[in-house]
Amino acid sequence: MHSLKINYFLDTERENSAGEAPIRIRSRFNSDKLIVRSTGYVCKKDNWNVAKQKTKNDPTVNTYLEG
């Protein structure tokens, strides 16, 4: 059986001068192949909900992440 895990995270090491960091997607296929890509969206650190893996108040970005 194959499994695919997808997680979103804030890449705070690449924060820009406005204090925004890119939202990245991390995916694993069968627990061995790791792929990390950018979503094209940015978010401030205090606006990111780590547990829910989405922003606290940006519905446009959240729709993309959920969809």
C-alpha cells in the first residue's frame, strides 16, 4: 500500500525584509522520498498557525492550502 503525507510549514530562514517568510509544502511518498516546494505565498511568523498548518487570518491563502 502506498502512502502520501503532505505538510505545510513556514520557512523562517528565508524571511524577507518585510518580516514575511515563504510557505512551503513538504511531501513524502512511502516515507522515503522527500519533496519540498514553495507554494508561492508568504506569511508573517505571528500570523502562522503551526498546529493547523495555515494562516490565522488570510482566507485566500487558506483556501489554496486546503484545496
